[in-house]
Amino acid sequence: MSIIEQLAENVIAGNAAKVEEYTQSALAEGLAPEEILNKGLIAAMDVVGDKFRNNEFYVPEMLIAARAMKAGIKLLRPRLIETGIKPIGRFVIGTVKGDLHDIGKNLVSMMMEGAGFEVIDLGVDVSADKFIAAVKEYQPHIVGLSALLTTTMLNMKETITAMQATGVRDQVKVVIGGAPVTRQYADEIRADGFATDAASAVDLAKGLLPA
């Protein structure tokens, strides 16, 4: 089994220490950072996403795999920057104002990073103004709004309304997610899409990137 295959297996298994070890070995052997990223880390997270969709993995397994993947990304990032490898897109995410839940948001962030996105995580209790400032500063392709409570879900609508009022809404795609979120609500507040879980969020985001 090649180093890349062993790397991918350990991402799927959630073994962060081994992922770090195999990433370092692959770099030491002279493998291109882009190959390690695409064929090792991203390919592994694709498998993790498939396993989640097929009910072979659940949220804890996804979190463990995503954390293992991040151990590899941390080592690769400086090399990727050196070689000028660009992410597939830029993704800003935050849990909306009034909501302090972050497990789902964190999982989406890690899965997005594992899919090749540059992720700017604004944290929890993020006001509309902070989202707007992030759009202006980072110029992302996509903004993700997360909420776990039906009461704070209303702040997704407020955020999108504020983005429209300040003129940044047309510059970016907005997606929403969280336990109470439905397609009907996404349509009602004029989001560009919604996802029921982190694996679906990755598929959604990839589909919203410019051709």
C-alpha cells in the first residue's frame, strides 16, 4: 500500500497521529503537496462523506475523521502556499446572533476544508454586521449561516435582509443549515440553498461555485 493510500486510510479511521506521520513521510519522499492533498486528504473525506450518506458513519465518526484530516492540512498548508496552489473556493461560516451552538458549524467547517475550500470561521453569536464585514473583507464565494434553535433561526432572515440592504447580497451565495432549517424556510428567506448535514453542505457548496 502506498503512503498516500495509508494516509487516506488513517484519515477515514480518524487517527490524527498517523495522518501527521504519513503526511510528513509523503513530503519527505518528495511527493507534491497538491497530490497529498487531493489523493490523500480530500479523497479520504469524500469517502467519509459517502459513508455518512449511507449511514455507515455518524456525526462522531465524521468529527474524528475531520480532525485527523486537519492534522494533515496543518502540515500541508505552508507548502501549498509556497507552490501557489489555490483553494477551490472561499467559504465564510458562522452561527447566527443569539445562538452559541457550534458542533454542527465546526463539522461543516472541517468538511469544507477537507473538500479544498479556504474556510473563514466567524464563530458563534455572529451578528449581521459581522457577516457583512466578512463579505467585504474576504470576498468569499459562499456564506454559510448556522442555527440550532427555532428562535435564532429568525436571525438568518435578518442577516440576509441586512446583506440586501447594504448591497453585498448580490456578491455572494448564501446557504443555511441546522436542525430546524427546512427547504421551505430557505426559499422563504431567499437563501441560495440549505443542507441537512455537513456532507450535503459540501455538495451544495461545490455546486454553487462559479464554473
